[in-house]
Amino acid sequence: MHNILKRIPKLILCFVLLTGLSSQLLAENIKWGAFALYEHASKRVILDGVSTKYGIGAAGIEAQITSTDKTKSISIKYGLGYHPAYSITSSGTEFTGPVEGQLFEAALQSTILSSFFDETRLQIKYNNRHVHSNNLSGVRGGINYVSTTDAKMQGYELTISKEFSISDNTLVTPFIGVNSWSLQADGNAYSSNLAIKKKVKGSNVDPIIGFTFQTQILQKDTNLGLTYRPIKADNLVETLEIYAALYF
């Protein structure tokens, strides 16, 4: 049952992408914007005895494409991030140092029910969060080590949302769904005469809930969002994502 649930979002993504290509080609409304995103975790993610500090802060560009009939939309985000004091613990040794990150998201949304006052929508989103570093350092048994790390968190999110209009240019949209995620991390630690390698990976399907708030600031379309994602690895980690975008 678990494996079936993990495949459902991927299958839906393939189907929606294929059927949505015509809407993209007929698009009449393309918006570009800048976004900032920060995700905070309640604790470290533990997988196979390795404790990793999870979280990302990124800023970048976003494009939104809306079909001519306003019932489908595609959004793409790409951002870069940096953390000056990332940390990972393996075999009782903590390695710390700066890391760089990249974020990529692609989402396709379709209206499944519409009325004069609100709309109900289905969305499938793919996200990829990648952090890497060649300059982590730690001490183990009195020996200094230099470490490299490469970690990738991927997710397929399937959500249903209901849009409520507060005024002519203000909308509130709560959503709920599932997040099929996978995390893979590779680490290497080197001293003058020893090399240690470690690879961990894990995956699960967990719930997701949140809301978006759309309005205008300085006559510019603005989106604000809050998303709660629990991540059940070897331990349960609760994450909260804050998101803001301003469109040109």
C-alpha cells in the first residue's frame, strides 16, 4: 500500500503535464516575479544513524503561465541559497561549515469546480532541494577531518485547495494534500591518512497543509504562503515554510 501511494503523485504528474501542454501553448497571461522562501525544521532529520540539519533559505525568480480559459496554470521557480554554518553528525562526529543550495519547483494547477464566489483546484507539484559543500570540517578521535556533502530532497505534492475571495484583489486559499518525498545524502570525510564514506537515503508519504494569501502591494500582485510539512524519517520532524513573491 505504501509503495502504491508513493507512485500516485508521479503518475498524476505525468498525466497532467501531457494534457496541460496545449494550455501552455495557448497561454495569454505570463507573469514574472521574484520570490523568497525559508523552511525551518523542528529538529534534525535522522536517517540510518546520520543526523542532518534540515532547512533551506532561497531567493530566485518565478514564472506563472495561465491558460486562455483561466482554468489551468503552470508555475516554475528557481532559486539559490547559502548557509554559513550547516552541520551534519555521523558516527558521533559533527561536521560544520558553509553550504550552497539550489531550489527548483514546477507545479501544474487545474480548476475542478467553480462558482461565482470561489474555486476548487487540484495541484501537482515537483520540488527539488539540493545542498552541497566541499568545506565541512570536524574532529574525530583527535584527528582533523575535512568533509564533503551532497544532499538532495525531492518531493511530489498532490493538493486540493479552495479559493475564497475577500475583495476584488485579495484571495485566501487553504490547501491540504500529501507529500511523497525522498532524501539522499552522500558524505566523505578525509584526514591525512584515512577516508570515510557514508551514503544514506530514505522516503515516505506524509500529509501537507497550508494556505496562500494573494493581494496587491504597491499595485503589484503579491503572494504570501505558509506550508506545514511533517517528515517521518527515523524520527518525526515538523517543518514550516514561509514564502513570499512579488510579480512584475
